[in-house]
Amino acid sequence: MPRFTVLETSALFSNRVKYDYLFEMEMWLKGLERFFQIDCLPLSTFERSHASLKNYAEEIGAVRAGVAHMTMLATQLLGEGKEDFASFLLYLDSQVARPGTSEMPARRHGGSAETEFALVVEKLDDFAKILDELSRAPFVPLQTYLSLGRIVVGTLRQDPNLGVLFRENLRPVLDSESKQSLARVLGSLPEPAHRGALAALFVALFKGLRYAERARTAAEAAPTRKRALLVFSLLKGESDSIVLFISKQLAPRFPGGSAQTEGLRRIVTAIDAEVRKVMDVELVDVVLMKDADLVLTRLEGAAVLMRDLYQQSVTSLAETFSSGLDERTLFPAYRTRLDQSLVLREELARLAKATHEFVKAPDKKALRALVAELESFRRSGMRHLMFKDWSLFERFHAGFSRERPPRTFLPAAHQLEGFLKTLVKEIGKRSVLANHPFKGFRVDGGPSTGGPGASRYN
């Protein structure tokens, strides 16, 4: 896990806005670094295994948009107040070299803070112009892409003002209720070493949550929304680091088979599965898409998946070490597993009803209603299903969208109806739904709430 500094100290800056600029600058710099790593790019299995054959011109276009945004951030940061900014530069120097380490701060040249950071703005602007030209090339091979990354990231890392943001970590700002809730969790651990490790993990999870929220914001402007892919590459890299930290450093501190070990294992499994959904499915080919609305839909869906993942990870981690925690003190707008299960069951039931209506009357109107319901489910409830079921819904949607006489889809509709009823029954077995019986359709063998036995969707 990375070391976290206290750069969030509000007294250091003229106002909270300056902290936000710094947090964003750190996010984009680290996202830029991750985006030049193939393992952190959203690629299909085929693309990943044939990475040397891929054209990376569109990826360079996304990088250009990200660097241009960093130029804007640097300009705004410089304009916030030169006196406070000079103090900030001195503080960064004091954080680079720590007692007991051989790392020394980069030597600053003479001149004002304004002049120093004006050079940062110029450097970023130069890279943006070069990237803009390269993004127009007909073909950019892998080695050129990786070489470009080493030059851009290496140059920015060596900058005395930007380099520290690669090496250090701004802490996410938490509200007072969240701090109190987490303090109770940490206070329940008898071992100080355990408290420190758990605190570092909480900070990393909350920071990932902030990244997911910023990814959605980055996708708002249509001309530059693909720059949000850099944030998702950062989330992929941070998620991998969190999984490694839990597996190699935190979990071994507790006895095998204990409640703590099992809770941590579930968190690791969830992170692996959800990140794979985002990077191997939701974001694949987004960089190539020309339809701005479709790009926004994919990016929004991916951002929601990552936000939910990090919220659930924080809550699961807190519950693993402190029973009786109300997750709504951590996330007032958090949709609990019960909420998600109720919504998922209801959406599946609506889709099953639309399918049944088509089976009864296989005409064009019923087919259009079925396709619309499938599309709605893909954008909403599908993310709460197991990853392996996604491909089935994708195939059903693609099949029913073809231009064919409605009656030719009857066999597929029967299959879909049976599949949906089975899903509703399985979801009804979730422990959180034990006191929420379903009043909808019935499936073979009893009501759709399901009988005894563990659900594969628990």
C-alpha cells in the first residue's frame, strides 16, 4: 500500500478549491501513468493477447484530452493565489525528503513560484500539442505507444513540482460522521499494528471511491469525455494494489478460517470480479466509439459499478471488524444489498413479463417492448448479476434486435423466459430477502422467492 501524507491540511491553502485542484492533478497524473500500461487498459481478451497488433491512435487521443485538462488545472491552481502557492511548493519540498531516507528534494531554480509553475503549464501544453498530432496518425504501434508513455511520464515525474504527486498521496477528505464510524471500527482492534494496516486500507478504499465519482464528472463534456478512461486505468491499478495488500499483508495477520480472514477473502473476490466487468466488458471499444451518447452510457455504467464496488468494500471491511455498523453513516445515499436485491428482482420480473407477453402474442409491438425492456435492464439491473450471466443477456439483446419476422424469435423467447424465472428464484434465496416475499409470477416448484438453500447470487 502507498504511504499517505497529510497534504489535505486545509490551513495550507487559501480555500478548499485549491485542494480539489491538487487532488484532481494527482488523479490525472497517476491515471496518465497507468494508461500507458497495457495491463490497465480496457481491452478484450483477444486484444490483450494480440496487443502488439493493435492501433493505439485512439488511446493517444484520450491521453491528449487528459493532458489538456491537466493544463487547465495547473493554470487555475496558479491563479488561486501566488503567496499561498509559494508556501505549498516549500511544503512539498519538506515532504519529499523524510528523516531516515536518502531521497532528496529536486533542486529548485531561482525565481518566483509563479515562474516555476508557468513552466509546468508550458510543459503540459507542449505535450498536448504533440499528442494531438500523433492522435491523427493512421497507425500507432505498441512500441511507439509505450515509448511515448515513458517519455511523457518520465518527464513529468522529474518535474520538481509535479513529481511529488506521483510519489505521495493526498488523503481523501471525509465528513465527521464517516470519521467517527471508522474510528469505532479501528478502536475495536486490540493490536496497534492491525489498526494501522486497516486504516491504510480504508484510506485507499475511500480514495478509490472519490476516483470513481470523478470519473463520472470527467465524462460530462462530450468532446473530451474519453479522457475518463485514464481514471478507470488508475482505478484498475489501485484495485490491484488493494487486492495485493489484503492478500499478502493484511489477511495473514489473522488466523486462517477466522471471520476476519473470510471477510477479507470476500472483499478480494468482489474486487476482482467487478473490476473485470468494467475493464473486460463495459469499457471495451469505448475509445473507438463515435457516438457520444453511447460513450457516455458506457462510462456512466462503469463509474456506477466502481462506485458501488468501493462503497460495498468499505462497508464489508467495517462489518468484518465491527458488528452492528450502520452503513448509512458512511454513505447516506448508499443502496444496501437489500435495496439492490429488491430492485434487481423487480427489474427481472418486468423483463420476464415482457417476454411472456411476446410469447403469447408474437407481433412487432410486443417485440419492440421486449427489446426496450432488455436494453433498460442492461443499463441498470444487469450490473448486480454475476459476471458470467452478462454474456447471455448480451446475446439475447443482439438476437432480438435483428430484422426478422417476430415469430422466428419464439424459441429464443421461451429460453429467455425460463432463464429469467430461474434467476428470480435464485435471487429470492438471498438472505437479505428472507423477510421480503415476492408477489409476482410463480416458477416451477413454488414461488419465485425460492426455497431453502444458498443462492449462487449471495
